[in-house]
Amino acid sequence: MELHDVLYEAGGGIARVTLNRPKYRNAQSYRLLDELDIALDRAMGDPDVKVVIVTGAGDHFSSGHDLGTPEFLEDRKRRDIPDSGIAFYNNFRKYNYDLTLKWRNLPKPTIAMVRGYCIYGGWMIASAMDLVFASRDALFLAGLVEYFSIPWDLGPRKTKELLFESRFITAAEAHEMGFVNRVYAAEDLDRETVAYARRVAENGDIPLRMAKLSVNKAMDMQGYTSFVEAAFADYLVQSTQRGVVRAEGERRLGAVDLALRHLRGERAGQAGPSSQAGSPGDSPAP
């Protein structure tokens, strides 16, 4: 299948999968998520691929879910997805829970290579990867998302702190909290991530598979998968409350808008009033 919203290349034991909607800061449409799944399956089925790097085209990893770009709305209409009922639930669950959990359990090591914004749905994809490498200018925004791994990623008290405030964290903070493995200067991120992946690829298939399986199994024995599925139900309850997630006609989720206003205020205080953030958060770009 020809890919459009995701780029795929492989060589030297490494597959690189690139989210390819830079115009919209790699907002996640149905097609992008379908193609990401296809690309990851392709890497899993290639015996020469030992490690997968997932990254974003342009300046950002992902601004989250697409909330209304023209392409997304046209695709949604073409798919004839209802607004309620079991067909709605099945579609919503597939793209917001089932695929993410599947990617977490892929049999080969995966690395999220993050620069720029990693917001909500972007966090979900990054969390599903085994490792997260980030540039120093990366910004992460946690929220009560559909695949709610964040208490496991950060710990319960830090998760509450960030969700209550709705605040971006830097790559350095994310590293200190344990979500990001390594932080590099922007110009070094690609080189260092690939160099690490090459070292991993020197291992045999069985040791890599068993190492990943054992760690994931340890988490599952502590309740990881049961928890994220239960939290998915909580998200559905929240999403039924009109105006809590996103009011009619708004460009982005309310909590994302709040985080962006905080970020703009911080930057204005540091660099003067000309310093501005973009408008990426779980929404189409302007």
C-alpha cells in the first residue's frame, strides 16, 4: 500500500517511520494513524529490521488529534462514521486505544524521536514506544487522554500536578521525571538516536524480544493494561460532558488552550512581547 501521511524507510537494521503532515504539525487523522499502523507492521514483518524510530516531519513530533482540518473532515464523511452507537464506539476505541496498546506491545524495540510539540495524542504515540529521545526544545503536554498511560510515565503525584495546572514540560523536565530517556541538542538528536539504534540492532532477535516482553509483562502484572483500559472508559464519560473537552467551534481542546496561554506568558516574560507560541494543541494548525 502506498503511504501518504507517513513516510517509511529501512536500512542497516533500522526502520524510520515519519509522521508526515507538517502543515498541521503532524495532527493525527484517521489516515495518518492507519498508515502508522501499516508502517509499523511492515517493520515488524521485515527480518532485517531490528529497531524502529518514529518521528515527525518538520519542526514538531505531533500536535495531537486532528480536530477539523479539511482533509480530516472529508475523510470522516467518506468513512460515514456515526456520532453515536456501537459503530462510533468501535471506531473511537480503535484509533484511541486499541492501536496504541498494539504499538506498545510490538515485538521489536521502538524509539520515539521527539522535537517540538508532543501534545496529548502525540504523548500517546511517544508513550507507546519503548524509549523516548528528545531535542532540548521539545515540549510535552500531558492530559486525561484516551490512552492514559501518564500515571505510569510520571508517577501519580506528578501526573496530578500537571493535569491540574495544564502545563507544558520541557524535555529536561520530562527527562527528570523519567518519561524521556535522553535529551540532545536539536542538531544532534537525529545522529545520536540513529547511533543508539545501531547499537541495539547489533543484538540478536531473541534477546531483544525477551527483554521487551519481560519488562512489559512486569508492568502488566502490576496492572498496567487493566488500568489504561479502565481510564479509557473514564475518558468516554468526560467526553460526553458538553464543553468540558471542547466547545462547539473551538479550534483546540480547552486545557491545551490554557497550556498555550501559560506558555506564551512564560515566553513573553523571558523574551518580551514578540515571543509567541504556535497554536498546535490537539487541533488543526491555522
